[in-house]
Amino acid sequence: MVAEAPRLSSPAQPIRQVDGLAADAPNGELGRLARLVGEHRRISAELDMEIDRLVNADIGWPVIAHALGVSRQAARQRHERRVRAALLAVFASGDSAARPGKPSGD
């Protein structure tokens, strides 16, 4: 019987030892993977910033989606999920200064 590989709950999680699996890899074997994951995160963050810039410049979703190679709906929904998650994180942090429409206490 082959055990299914453990999955990380989100791509934003750091590479870490899972149930002793990383300890079984020879020294340095996971270094390339760790570098690739870091690069993927950096590029993903750059893509997100560029999409934000284009949206704020009133570039339409069909144009953005075409450049990404996905449907308009897929591009828009990914952006909206990311923005919603960021807003929820601000509200969950209790940082009233960061909340829209809330006085900052100045």
C-alpha cells in the first residue's frame, strides 16, 4: 500500500518537516525546492501587485485575463478572494486605524 503524500493547507505555508519526511531526504536535497517555492511566492506577489495596479488604472478584466491566460471570471474571482482575505485579516487584527471609515485616534 502506498501512502498519500501529506499536503500543505495553502501554498503560502513555508516548507517544513512533515511527519519526519524531510529528515529522510539527503542533505541539500530540499534546497532547490525551497528556493523554487520562495521564487514562486515572490513572483505571485508581484503578479498580485501588477493586477492591483491594472485594476486601479481601469484596465478591464477581459484584457487582464487574456494576459494571464485564464478566463475573465477566474481572474476576477482570484483577485476578489485575495482582496477579501486581506480585508478580513485587517478586521480580525483589531487594527482600527487600518479600517476604512474608522477614525485613527488622531
